[in-house]
Amino acid sequence: MNTYNISEPVNTKTPPFLFDEKRAERLVLKLYDEYTGRKGLYRYENSSTAPQNIHKPGMKTSFQSDVFDHRYVEPKFVKVSKKKHVLWLFFATLTDRRQVSNEVYKAHVRLIAEYPELYTKEVIKKDKTEFGEFLAKYKIGVPRQSAEYWIRCADTLFNNFDGDPIKLINHCGGTVEGVQEYKKRVEKETGFDPLPGYGPKITSLLLLFLAELNAYEMPADAFPVDVHVQAIFLQYGAMTTVRDIVNDEAENFLRLFLCRMSVKYSLCKVALSHAFWIKGARLCTGCSKRKYVALLCSIEGECSGRINTAKYFSEGIWAHPLTFMRKGNSGQLSIQNCSLFD
């Protein structure tokens, strides 16, 4: 096991946890093999069932009622070019909360059909308080914050980059770190963040979606490390806490580790990212209530069970000592006779 000096200050690159690199590599390769081989859970859940791919601009939404007075509204269709899809992803990703991603992208499909001006320069004129109340109606995650971030990011995008996210990314050197440096530089000069919400995780997520769309190649330093990625490393024992871990500390460390792994073993980061998110969102979440987990998960025998995420969502930390939930039923019935989500 590789160990690190945990007495170092938090703001250094030395992580405040023990990291078993060999075990971490085994985890990554197991998940990648399972996903690319369409084994277990991935026979049923893959990139085609990811929220951003189920819900796309121009598609008919499953429920077309007016959110204000519940009158029926005829389905609307929007012919969307790749450029418009990229712009749609820029704002949809900004408001993404991965625990409710399905509802977020579904809402954005309706919004671009019913209020296309929200994805243009016109949105800059919106009052952030009123816009926040409006987004709450559509169940956009953290609506007041999302409204403020949406307006400010639109200001930067349309006034400086012709409303083109690709131009923005290229201006920042085409990397996640470049975007973060751009944010810091502008904030130092002007006193405000030009791209609030676009930290390393969300920037990586946008770049992942653009790679899926064949609109931009995944940069060497991009990998979206969300709650599920961090939880799986902790559950598998590749990371061991010695004190509370701040989310950002784990996120930044794992992002660079996963990027190095992708180079070392020639892994497709889009596939690897899907492997982690689908495992965490579709199986690990609520694991204790799931049936036949052993049939669906290649790491079930080495996993401690779903980690308690309460403090992650309330305070942004993994609380030490870690607590884990009971694992799901490991029955050996035929996979054809069970429901994944019973």
C-alpha cells in the first residue's frame, strides 16, 4: 500500500488518506472489463441509458403538461444541430445534480422546446430571483443557485465567445486545468467568477458529454469524479480515511489518478466514466434493498457495502470513521427471473 504523510496541510497535493494503488488499479480494470464486456449490470445499463442520452433536445418528452396550471400541451419538437446541442449541454450540465440527473435533463428537453430563448443571449436579461422560482417549477436542482450560475455563465459565453462552448474551451487551452486557471485569472481581475459552477468535476462532465457527441476530444486531464466514483473507491478499500476527507481533496486526487490509469492501460475514459456512474447510481445506491447483487456486480465480494453519504451531501465531506450499509441479497437465482430494482 502506498501511504502518504497525513500531517501535511490540506492545501498541498498530499492526500489526507491512505491510498492502495494496486487495489485501486484492480478496481478500475475490473469495472472497465465488466462494462466493455457487457457483463452483470452492464448487460442492462450502459451509455444508452445514461440521462443525457435518454433525454436530448428535439426528443418528445414523456409528460407534456403545463407546470403552472396542468393543462395539456402538445408535444413540441426542436430540430437541433450539433452546435445547438453543444450549447444545450453547456447549460444542462451546469445545472446537473447527479443524484437527480434524469429529471434535470428531462426538464431541459422541455425547456428548450418551450423556452428556447433560455439558451440564447436573452437569458442574460433575466432577473435571477424570478428565474430561480421559474426553474424550481421545472425541478431543476438547487434552482436559485442554478439561475444565478446560468445567467453569469451565459454572460461570459455570449459576450466573450460568441455563444460557443467550444471556443471557450479552446481559449482555455482545451484542458480542465486551463478552464480553472481562466476562472481564477478573470476573478482576480474583475472580482467575480466568470464560470460559476464549472469546477473540475462539471468541466470534466461537459467534456465527457461533448466526447460522446463527437464534438470534442476528451482532454488528458478530464474525468468527472462525482459522489459515486469516490464512494466506490472507499467501499472497495482502495482509499482509507484517517480523518474527515473534504470532497474536493478526493475529487482532485482521483481525477488525476484515473487519467493516468487511462493512459497506462489505453482505457476509453468515456466508457470508464459510465462504468463508475452506472454502478454507483443504478446499483450501489440502495444496495441493501437490491436483490441478486452478486449476480450483477463483479466487485460485490470485495466491497464493504454502500457508504453513508449523508455528510457528503450536507457538508461536502466523507466523515471519519466511515460507515457502510448492509449489502444486498446475494441470492443465486437466474438473472432472467429477477428485477434489478426490486
